[in-house]
Amino acid sequence: MRELWIVIGMVALLSTGEAAASDQAQKVETAEKKAHVLEKKAAGEGGAVPIPAAVKIKKVEVQAVDPAGKGALDNAITCLSRSIYWEARGDGAAGMEAIANVVMNRVGHQGFPDSVCKVVKEGRQQGVCQFSWWCDHRSHVAKDEKSYALAKEISRKALNRQLPDRTHGALYFHHRKVHPSWSKKYIKTVQVGELVFYKPRGGTAK
């Protein structure tokens, strides 16, 4: 009889685990589908049209995506979150939000790719990445769980159009200790932490 109860207990645990895994997979699928719709809206509407509540990504959904920080960079949430994490993890929430602003500003701006992942990965084939972490030939695994969870939450808000633009329309940025020649061509909009942000004169991307 004791062995029977052990077997029953094991079956119950397996069933609970399978249900939890199924629920997690559903959240991931929902989040990625919503993110795809939202980035298309950003590219086509430039942030001008309000997002319906049903399309907005929920907190539990975004945190279900890429939980270990080492998933494939093949969806808007992962690409945006990893960029936020690697470009501004040391600048706190404000700096991380500013990086999200730049990525989303580019998605909605003529002259840049029309998806988050394409924006993030732009330039690698030419050896001049727009986001330096993508070309540094290092591991891109996000190991700091707390920082990566924050990056995903910021991604959620950015895609949902719930994130104020700290950069005032910036499309470019650099570390304050670097002085790239291209910065003279643009208008400085703000400095957030260690990062300095710019937008093009006349609104034309180069």
C-alpha cells in the first residue's frame, strides 16, 4: 500500500510539472506573438496610434521569455532585452530605458530596419555594428538575473509604448569617454549616466 501511495504521489508531481511547463510555454508564445505585432505597429505607425489593451504584453508573459538569458536572438523581446542589458546594465534603470528608446526610435524611423532584431544586428556583416555588444565576439549570455529581469520589463514597456522617451527622439549614442567624429553631425539631446544621446539635424538618419 505504501508503494502505491508513492507511485500516486510521483504521478501527481509529474502532472503538476507538465501543467506548469505547458503554462510557461503558452506565456512565451503569447508574449512573442504580441511583440511581433507591436514592433510592426511601431515600424508602420511610428508610435502615433494607441495600443489596444488586448495586444499589450503582460509582466508575467515577458518574464517567461528567455528565462536563462541565453536563448536565440530571434524575437523582439530577446533582442531588445539583451541590447538593453549589455549596453546599459551599469547605468541603472534610466540608462537601460534610454537604450530601449533608441532601439524603438530606430524601428519607427525611415532609414533604419523595420524590426527590433534587425535594428540590433545592423552592421555586423560590414564589421561596424550599431550596437557594440553584438560585434565584440564575447558570450552574449545575460548572467545577472536581476538586471536581465529589469531589462525584460523595460522591453515590455517599450514595446507597449508605455515608456517615456528619455532621449527626446535620439537615434544615436556613445559612451561619454568616447568622442566619435560622427557626433558633430548631430544634435545632442541628453546625457543619461555614462551615455550621451543624439538625434539627426532635420530628422534625417544617416
